[in-house]
Amino acid sequence: MERIPHWDYVWENDENKKMMGMIIFPNSQGKHMHIMKKMLKEAHRSKKTVPITILQDNTIVELQAVVWEVDFMESAITLKDLYGNFHDVRMYNVINIGSKRRGKEE
């Protein structure tokens, strides 16, 4: 069974009742995910520190980290930052890796 890429989202309505929903990525996300997986695989093989931007707890975090472990079956990666902290992240929460932005070289 293939997993549908999505973000779970929680908000409060006007009556302060918590609501929950999900944002499903459009079909164009598939190409972005394919490119991101390729870049993650290359970063993992090189074992070099790379700049990486992730979404963690509804906050955008920019790290200098090594891609420590990649699990394509679970769509998860483990990052080790310069301070020795480990970050477990879903692949679809990776916003940017390396010097490429929106498919263009800087």
C-alpha cells in the first residue's frame, strides 16, 4: 500500500474548538519528492555536512548536518547536526538540501 504524502494540521475555530485535518500534496509533489530522495541519497553516500532546511514541529529549521541514516521504506531520515544532536525527520518535511533552491543552482 502506497502512502499518500500529507501534513496533518490542527487549528481552532471561532468557538475555540480544536479541529484536525490534513493537507494532501498535489501530484506535482511527486517530482519534487523524487528529486529530494536523490539528493538525500547522494548526501548520505558522501557523509559530508550539508546545509538542510526542514519543517520540525511547525517551525522551519536550518541545519548544517550529516545525513546519518536513510530509510526509504519508512520515508524517514536521521540527521546529525554539528553539535552532535540527532534529528529524526520524514522525507516530506525536508524543504531544501544543499545549495539547490527550487530546482535551480545558486
